[in-house]
Amino acid sequence: MAEQGGLVQLRSPTAHLGTRPGTLPPPPLDPAERARLVRRARLLASGANAWHVVEFAIAVGAGIAAGSVALVGFGIDSLIEALAGFIILWRFAGRRSLSETAERRAQQLVAGSYAVLVLYILIEATRSLLGAHEPQASWIGIGLAAFTASTMPLLAAAKRRVGRQLGSAATVSEAEQNQICAYLSVALLVGLLANALLGWWWADPAAALVIAALAGREGIESWRGNSCDCC
């Protein structure tokens, strides 16, 4: 609480989470409601991680069969997303669920996973463009990309909602990584279809470079303690 010019101003206990100007902090939660939300956050992270393992296996297998750098890379991205999910599970384990220090550390760890994702995209997209690598058509990869593009926004929305109710910017930021996965899936889908139907091998790495810029922005926001509402 601070007093300025005779006016009393209340400071939210979640102000360190990077609440944007013009938005209200989440209301105080009773212990039972917070425990319910923590369980939901952990369940969403666990379920997403289970899918990321399946996604990794399908993408890498199909990518090796088709000689597709983009598909193999998409599988690697799934492991990076799983890393972010494990960070959230760590953040809400035991006493850390009430720790402001754990919240800030989780934000920084999620930001680090964004850095890995951006680095991977930049390297693989540049290699694909410079090497003029032309993979074979992969209809399994096309099906995987279509499914992921349609489901990841729903998962991201659910995580984002829980994160905001908990006042956890780390959870909101991890949700945005699932949203970026959806964008990657769309780019992959466009690239695979363009290659299969039109022979445009360069479409996927070109789109991936645009997505890298978005991922980099979100990583910076997470490191600063903000959550990006752009997605």
C-alpha cells in the first residue's frame, strides 16, 4: 500500500507478474479454489506432455522416411515444448505452488526454452533454404500438422485461462508456446502441401523464420515477467 497526495493506492501481490497497464490483477483465491486450479494446471501440462511424446515419434518417423528436415525439426520442437511443460509441473509441485521465487524462476526457465526454440528454427530454416533441400511428399506429416494446428489453440486457451486465474505469468507464457506450436503446424502444413502439390520446397522454412520472430518476442516478454496477449 502506498500513499500519494492523500490517495491510498493498493498494490496487487501479483504485480511482479507483469500485469499490463489497463488490466486488472486476478482476484484473491481461497485455498480450496487455488488448489483446484493448481491441479488443473498440472493436469493440462501432463496431458500436453503425453501428446508431445506421441507427436515427436510420428514427426521424426515420417520426417526420416520422407527426408523432410521440417518434419524432423517439428518433432524436436515437440520435445522443447515438453520441456516447458515440465517446468510448469516443477513450478506447482509441493510448496513451490505458493512461492513467488519459484514463479519468477519458472518464467525465466520458460524464456530459456523459447530461446532454444528460436535457435532451432533459425538454424534449420536457414539450412533448408541454403541447401535447397527438396523432401518427398509426406501425407502422414500433413495429417499430423492439420491435427495439431486445430487442437493446440484449444490447449493454449485452457492453459492461458488457468494461468490468469492463478496469477501465474509463467503458466500463461507456457500456454503461448502451445499457441506458437499451432502457428508452426500451420507453417508446416502449408510447406508440406506446397511441396507435395506445387513443388515449392522453400515455403516451410520461409514461414518458420516469421514464426521465429514471434517466438523471440514472447521469450523476451516471459524473461521480463510479462505475458504476451498477442495470441
